[in-house]
Amino acid sequence: MTSVWPNGPGGNAIKVKIPMFDSTSTESLTAAEIRARRRVFEVLDYYQRGKETMALRCCAPQIGIREGARVVGDYILTVDDLRAGRKFDDAIARGVFYLDGHKPDDEKRTYILAEKQLKVPPYQIPLRSLIAKDGKNLLTVGRCFSCDQLALSSARVSTTCSMMGQAAGIAADAMSVAEKCDPRNLQFTSVRREVEKRWWHT
């Protein structure tokens, strides 16, 4: 996958997919890092043998993990919730990205779903999906929040993850500490109102 690098001129950023490794295993993740470094030079060699002049300027310091372990929360957000554009009383974020689920055993950008099944309407993410089911005073956000694989393929994008992070910060720091309670004992509507208030002021 190639995209124009903003620092140009004429620069390109190449994203290389390194499938079939387990991001929950340190040994497997180390092997993925090694494979990724080798793959970078294979790609560079391919371009240099062609007609294009290409040089390696920099490389990401760490492999990007697309999907890994997720915490089971008080609510598990599902792909059916997304497809229905479901709304929740304790909603703290909104997702709009399509179902970007890739096959885990394919180096190409091969989708799990057919193209006509990728779009979803705007949907909400409930605070309950950020609260760890068997934990106390524990919130999880971003790519480890409580959801199924296809729901994550949409909700994992940076904008949606940042909304979850802000909501968790509000629930944990601004409210739970002040009220001296576990986040699950908060009035969810209060958290939602504060999220909406801060959104309108940014």
C-alpha cells in the first residue's frame, strides 16, 4: 500500500502487511518485527531493480498492530450494532468508518466481507464497552475495548479511538475520582453530557 508522504517532494510512504503473527505473544511479535525489517528491504530491492529510483529514508520504529487482544467489557459491541446504527443511553463516541476487516492469513488487502457489505451507518459506542467486566476501576479504550472482530475493524480508527480515550479520561479522572466511586457506578448520562459539552467547545 503506497501513499504520498507529506514531507515530499516526490516522497512515498509504503505500508507493508505482515500477517500470521500473534500480537499477544512477545515471541511472535518479535518474529513479526524481524520479518517486517526484512520485508522492507525486499520491497526496496524490488523497486531499485525496476526503473524507479528509490532510497530508504526512514522506517517506523515499531510494527503497527492492527488487531490484538480485547478486554471483555460490561457490553460487547457487535457488528450487528454497527449495521443497525444502534444508539445507546450511555453513548460516549460515534463511529462512521466502514468495516475494514482484512483476512489475517493473506499479505494482500483481501477483505473478509464482500464490498457491498462494508458500509455502516453512523453508530454509537457505549461507555459499558469501555468498562472491564471483571475489573474494578478499569477502563479500556482503543483497539482493546470490548467488541467483536468486525466491529473493531471500523471502531479501531484514530478518530473513534480518541473519542473513547477522552470519554474514559472524563469518567475516570473528572468524575470517578471526584465521586469516589467505580466508573460503572457513575450516572452514564452525566458522562455523556460532559463528553458532548467538551466536543462542542473544541
